Amino acid sequence: MTENNEKTLKVALIGIGRMGYCHYCCYDDIPGAEIIAVCDVRADMAKEKIEKHAAEKSVSSAAVPRVYANIDELLQNETPDAVDICTPSYMHADMAVKCLEKGINVLCEKPMTLCEADAARVLAAEKKSGKKFMAAHVVRYMAPYVYLKKAVESGRNGKLLRLDMKRLSAIPRWSWEDWMRNEKLSGGVGLDLSVHDLDFVFSLLGAPKSMNAVYRPIRNNSTYILSTLQYDGITVTCEGTWYNAETFPFRSDYLAVFENGYIRSEAGTITENGAVAELSDAASAEEKKDLGINISGDNAYTEEIAYFLNCVRNNLPVTYVTPESSAQTVRLTEELIKNAKIV
């Protein structure tokens, strides 16, 4: 955030489930931004979370955000500078368009939408409104992936030859009305989980020359997608899985092989050519906090929100995660799933 503009940005948070509460906590560490309202169909749950958080932080009751159960009611009664949308994926497109048409800047959890047609609607609304839109592809901000991006771009190990990415999890049984296990509502393991790695690859290398996937839709609570992307002299694989095993720990790993070396990210440790790398921009263990989700990470969630709000505050273009790049991720991931070999 810059220091030459002291206006406090007013933000409305739409959705305060697991990811929404993660975002809600992040605002504690973002100067010059205030959540003035929270919208969730589970208004009682929202009030409980907000009150508990306020008590833990010793926040005055006067500073507690107002709660709405309906987005239309919120928009009729509040005038936020930005909204932060953390609702189920199938709601993203309509909510983003509605807020943009109201002249409100929009930060929206990934995926941007569930299909290319809806992504086009959001892009059109963004351009017509003159406001800003950003999809919250948090992996682009996470220290291990920033480290890999810098290594690829610097060429310090020569040309990238192979990149294998894995994102593994137990199947999500905890979502509101079980929307995540409904592939029509979540996009399944491809558009909900593997999309993290696919977006990172597309942002790093662009659209591939060719691509294919093997996909197992949900059966007996197990599903996976294994995608292969081919670039000039580079082969990339992205594996995303939801397993029928409640105790299976979440993992996100990668192995990058270069002409003259390798970088491995495994269980939170980065190794480059045999040496453990120091991630100076990652939060220390003491600084990490419970964000209400099953992913322990650095300060990437806070950084992505702060980046977007800085663009809003200073009327800067959103260049790190552009709306067009997020729409491309939706289009290419949708294409992978549509043409995948079903097993």
C-alpha cells in the first residue's frame, strides 16, 4: 500500500465459509482497508464467526461489520469500494457481473468462472464498468512458486526441460450443501483443485502447443485428473486428486528439471541442486496463523488481497493476475476436461 493516499478502502466480503474466513482474517494485516459488511446466506454462522474474531482481537462492537443474508440487500444498503467474493464457484460469474455493473471493484476467488462463456461475461462487464477485476489465484503469490518463476526467468540453471506438479487431497466432504462434490457446481477436481497448478503454468509459459488429460470423474468418492502440456522442448504434467481417505494430508509439490540442474518443492521445503533454499519472503513458523482452511502457507493470501487493493487505491492496472489470463485459465482447463480420456 502507498502512503500518499490515506483514504480507507471499504470492502464487502461475500461468503464467509472456509475460504471466506481465510480472507476475512487477512484484512487484519492490511492497513487502510476495512470490511464494512459481510454477506452470507448463513447469516447466523457469519455473525458467530465475526463476533468470535472480534472477541479474540478485542475489537470494539462499533467496528464489527454489518451482516446480510442476500447480496442484493447488501448492494442496496452499502457503497463499498470493493467486494471480495468467496462464494462457491458456480456463483462467481453472476455475482462478479452484478457488482461490476454497480460500479464496484471485484476480487473473486478462483476459478474466475466455470466456463469460457461466463468468463467472457465478466470481462465484458469489467471493461464496460471501468472498474477492476482480479481472480484470486493465490499460488502465483506463494513463495515456492515465486521462487520457481524467478528461477525459470533468470535462466540460472539453463532452459527448463520438465515440470511435474502434484496437488493431492482427500475429497472435500465439508462444503456447504456439499457443493464441492457436485462437479456441475465446483468444476470437479480439474477446475477446483488442479486449476491452481494449471494457472501457474499458463502464467509462466503461456498456452501450450498441445495438451491432453486423463480424467476420472467422481466415483465412490475418488477422482483425479492428470494433464500433460507440451511446449517447445518442455513437457509439463499437472496431477490433481481427491482421494476417498479422510485422513489423507493435503500436499502440493513440484519438480522442475533444467538443462543444468533441478528445483524440488516437497512438503514445504525447496531444494535447488541439493541445497535447501532460503525463502526470505515467506512468513516464519511463528507468523503463520490458522486461516480456517487445511492449507498452511506463507503470507500469500494477504499479499494477493493487498496487491488488488493497492491497484484500486492508486488506480493502477491489474497486471500480475490479469482478468484475461484468468479467463485463459478457465478456457484451457475447460478444454482439457472436455477432451480428456475418461477412465
